[in-house]
Amino acid sequence: MEAGINRQSKKELKRPLILASVMLGMFLSAIEATIVATAMPSIVADLGGFSSYSWVFSAYLLTNASTVLIFGKLSDIFGRKPIFVIGVLLFLLGSTLSGFSITMVMLIISRCIQGFGAGALMTIATTIVGDIYSKEERAKIQGYLSSVWGISAVTGPLLGGFFVDALNWRYVFWMNIPLGLLAVLGIILFLHEDIEKQKKPIDYAGAVWIIVAVSSLMLILVEGGVGIAWNSSFMILLIGVVIFGAVMFLYQEKRALEPMMPFSIWKYRIISVANLTSLTTGMILMGVSSYLPAFVQGVMGQTATVAGFTLTTMSIGWPVASTIAGRLLLVIGFRNTSLIGGVALVIGSFFFFTLSPDKGPVWAGIGSFFVGVGMGLTTTSFIVAIQSTIGWEVRGIATAANMFMRSLGSALGAAMLGGLLNGQIKTYIENNGLEKSVSVDSANSLLDPNLNTTLSDDVRLVLQEGLTAGLHVVYVGLLILATISLILILFMPKHE
């Protein structure tokens, strides 16, 4: 913040140490998607509740998406340091409780707490970098930040597979504690701010309405046609709540003195396109990281470590592409760099669209690699484009808005794709007349090597075919989303 960090103090700051602390905090949030996805088959085998599989991701992403804007606004008022520290501590509380969970419900509630903290981590970390580095340095540094997603995609599946195979899935959550404390210590010791007291209203009403609308929509996407009938009165009520919440959010943002989502930033075409594309790429990322391990373990019959490998390849493409993007931006511009990323997303999604049990983990790994390249190029391009288009006075909220759209996309993607998966499995069970003895939760047994052997051949075949068909529908959705992303990028302005 220029008001809190002047040019002279920028030079005095130990920027490498601040950057390391910021990247560590971002790593905690980024690694959650891949490390938990790798451990999920073991978690549901232990706690049960396969039908709640997607809620473990959705609960985290919902509170993340719902709070990212409010934390961005609070950091403009109280400074980046206190909000970042609060976010990490909330995240660690949720991680601790997740590791001690004894039921799926307790795990989902703990993940909500984790999500609250994560809402501050990614946005404030990115904004801190915008504060302490000049415009000329930002493209290179943002490449480093984007590569955090790649690094997390490497270490997440490997660590997740190791903890599941050698120790216990609970360590997936407990490993966050020492890393989070290091990030807090670094920010407290090395980031110094001179904050001017400001009295700005906080748009709490906007936060409430977006939570109401998004959570209701996610409930529809996850449970529609599975736990809640499409023609039921409760479903009609939920649809009404979504529409009412969305309308009230729009109304509140237009009348608020300091809106949580200022619509003025959307008048820049490069920002509006970047935000809309972030929504769809967030859905793609969640579709790959959440459900690829289930395919590799439940359909291909591979171990958790092999499933982790198929996600690890995404990180090989992500950090390399992020680093290259920082240089490409200065040569070919935001639009062309983003276009290359969009093409890579389509190629990766096509590999998943053609994925079948006989293709093997290598085919899945190649698809993950191209998705990683696409995410590395697009995310870096979008953030640098946004922070280079607007002034400091709205940099924090503009950065938060882009993070919100990606988080919202991830939340909606987990919910929508999870709903499609559950619906397909349920249909297969009903078509084979097994609904009285088998449920969607019976898919737990496919993910547990010990329980898998207790299933009869007929039941195992039906569940496996249902899981295969459901995941194929998920991957059809990924290809559609990747194509939409590429089309959206074409609308970015040619002259920057």
C-alpha cells in the first residue's frame, strides 16, 4: 500500500524474506486441492459418506469464495499484516480440527473454518507483492507466485500419497501447522506498515447476500436429483433463494458507499474477460484435482501414490509456464500469452475426455500436464494485466475480485461436477435394480482395497461402470469449460 509503504521504506524492507513468507502462506492454500484430493479415497473409506465427497471440497471453497472480497476490503483499512496473520491462524485451526475429525460432518465443518482462513491467504499475499514491488518487477514476481500452484501440485499428491500409504490421512491436515506458523512469523518480523487511520464502511450486507446465493446454488448442484428431487417444493424454494440472494447482492453493491464488489472495475474489458475466464478455469482446476484420483483408484484400480503421480504432472507444466509467462507478457502481450494458455487447457481437457480404464495413468498424467501449462499461462497473465490496468487505490479489491471469481468457479465446479457424478452413479444403480441393496455411498468400497474384495462381482461391476460413466460426464464438462475459456480469451483487447 503506497500510503503504508513508501518508496524509501520499500528499499529498507527485506523483500526476499517477505516474499518467501507470502509464498509459504499461498502454498498452504494452494496445496489443499491436490493433497486432500489424493487422500479423499482413504478418508471416505475410513469415515464413510461417499455422497458427501464433493462437500469436503465445496465447504472449503464456499467459505473461501465468500470471504475473499471482505478480507481484501479489510486489508485496505487495517493493513495487510494483521489480516494475513488472522487468515493463517484461522486456516491452522481448521486444519487441526480436520485432522481430528471422526465423522464426515465434522470434517466438512472443519473445512469451512479452513476456507475462512484461506479467503485471506491468497488475496492478501498477492496484494502484498503488488505493494512492495514496482510495476516493472511485478510480471516476474507474479510468475513466481503463480508457480506456487505448480509447486503445490507437485508436492501435494506426493505428500498425500505418502501420508496415506505410510502414515495416516490425518497428517494431510496436520502438516499445515508448522508451515503456517513459519509464514506468520516471517510476516510479523519483516513486513512493516505505516497505516493511516481510515474510517470506511465495510459492506457486510454484500458478504451475507453472496454467501446466501452461492451456498444455495451449491446445494442445488450437489444434491439436485440425488438428495433433493428436482420437482420438490424444497428445490423450488432453493431456486428462489438463489435468485433473491443474487438480486439483493446486485442491489446492495449499487447502493453501498464502499461496495465489496465495485462494478466500476468491470468496465475495463481486459479485467472483465480475465475475471469471467477465471471463473471457468477455476471449475476446470477443481474438476481435475478433485476427481482424477477417484478415477485412477476406483476405475483403474491403482494405488494412492499412482493417483498422486497423475496430478503431479500438472505441476511440471504449471511453474514452468508461469515463469515463461512473466517473460512472454513483455514480448507478445497479455492476450497472446493467455491464448496460448487457453489452447493448452483445451488440449489437456481433450485427453481427459478420451480417458478410459485401458488408457492407463500415463494418459491421465499427460492431460494434467497440459492443464497445468494452461493454468500457469492464464493465471499469471490475468493478475499482471489487472494490476497494470488500474491504479493503487483499487488494486486490492481488483485483485480480490479476480481471486473471488476463481474461487467461486472452483466452488461451483466442485458442486456441479460432484452432482453430475452422483447422479450418474445413482442412475446406474437404479437401472440395474440394485437401489434397495446398494447406494451412491457404496462407491466407498471401490476406493478401499480391503472392502473392494468383499463386493460381489455383479455389484462391483455396476459400481465401477457407474463411476466410470459419471467421471466421463465430468470430463465432458471439462472440455466444454475449456472451450468456453478459450472463446472468452479471444475477447481480450488486442491493443494493451
